[in-house]
Amino acid sequence: MLQLDNDLFLLLNAGPTPSATVTWLALFATKFLMLLIPIYLTGLWVSGGRRNRLTAVALCVALGIAIVMSYMIGLVAFRPRPFMVGLGNALVEHRPNSSFPSNHGLAFAVCAAVLFMLRRKGAAWAAAAVGIIVGWSRIYIGVHYPLDMVGSIVVGTIAAMASLWIMDRYGTPLLMLAERAQNLVLARFAKA
């Protein structure tokens, strides 16, 4: 399985003579498309309405769970990044930490999973599409393997289910807590 993963990585990686245009697109995707998540969360929150705000809280809870899970997996099942083992061509500098799962892929997998489970299909498909682009870009620039992206989908789905379980039981108190925090922050700005 790891040999197949390595072979797929080499097929998708930039290689020794990458196209300048494709490289620019991959670097743009890997650096800037992540910003769509906080922009979407902010839009949900600012647009108001109980459903939008509960969705934003559910997404934040799921992202938190996913990052903790990813960190724990990295401690237990460390997998070196491709550039750490001399595989392929790395186009960016990156910390030599665990490759599995991809946190970039994980963020979009979590968002897509939560949104699909909440029947927000348009936003879910958009998150999935952007996640595929980001996943490809992380492989192309040489910092992840394809199985890192598959692992992100699995971990993201588990985190989404855990988040919705929590929201089913504690969603209203968590929403009230988030709204109180918002009011405290805004009150400080109003005094200034």
C-alpha cells in the first residue's frame, strides 16, 4: 500500500522541472485557499440566525476535535514527509513533522462532512471541491502523500460526527457561550 502511495505521489508531484504556471497555482492554493474557511465561518456568524450560528459553532467544534486527533495520530503513527525521505521534489520549506494526516486536507474534509451532515449541500460540495484542489496542491508541492489526504477524509468525518453528537447535546449552551464572548469583545471596543 505504501509503495502505491509513493507511486501516486511521484505521479502528482511537481517533479524536477515543474511548470511555472502550475507551480504558481499550487502555491496559491496551498497558501490562500485555507482563508476561505474563516471567511465562511465569519459570514455564517455575521449573517445571524440561529441555524447559521449553530452551524458555525459545529464547524469550530469539529475543527478543534480534528486538530487534536491529527496531533495524536502524528505522535502515535509518525510518517515522514516525502522530502524527509528524499522522495519527489519539494517546492517549499516545511517543518519536518508528521505527514499523516494532512491538516490542510483535514480542515476542508471536516467542513465538507459537517455541512453534508447538516444538509447544506451547496456549501458542502464547494468545501469538497476546494479541498480536492488544496489536497492536490499539497502533494504537488511535495509535502504530502495521497494517503495523507485519504486519512484526512476519514479523520474529518469522525470529527464531524463527534461534533454533531456534541452539538445535539450541548449546542444551545455552546451557542450562548459564543454569543456572550462576542458581546464581551464588542463591549470592549464600544468603550474605546
